[in-house]
Amino acid sequence: MELWKQILRTDDITLDDDFFDLGGNSIAAIRLVPEIEERFGVEPHVLLVFDYSTPRRMAVALTELGATPPAGSPAGSPADSPRSPAGSPVRPEPIGPPSPDTLA
């Protein structure tokens, strides 16, 4: 959440706050992506911010991409993963650039 705090210029962020409800916009999302790349060693598409717009959901998605937390930072646990109404873990959809079919 430190990257979000930096980009959004606020310290008041919880795991379930929405990036855009906190004042984020497309420019802030574009600024966030290279920070994620540098910190976690993955190259997410900017749509990740739109599709997984809470810290909790984004953490799960970044883990699916193979992100590794920086040394000394707390790693997420399965208990922090989003859950379906039935209580089972929710797995994010595959992440990558949009296909032409999804843009039509």
C-alpha cells in the first residue's frame, strides 16, 4: 500500500479501498505501473489497476503474475485473499493486454 500512498498522496488507505474512490485516475494508474515493476519485478498492464482496484485484489493479481515482495515487507496470506460469497478464494482472471475482442 506504500506505492498507493505515494501516488495518491494519502496515508488513509485500507486493503479494500478503491483506487479511483481515493482520487486515483488514469494518469495516476499510469504512474503506478512502473513503480510496481520496479518494486515487485513484474510488468503488469495498466489495466491491472482498473481491473483490480483495491490493494487486496491487486496483491492477489500481482502474486499471480509472479511478483515478489521487497525484502522486509510483510507478505500477504491466503486469509487476505478475496473470497466469493460461498467463502472460497477468488482467483483473478488472467492479466495482460486486452484482446481486440474485449475492446469492441
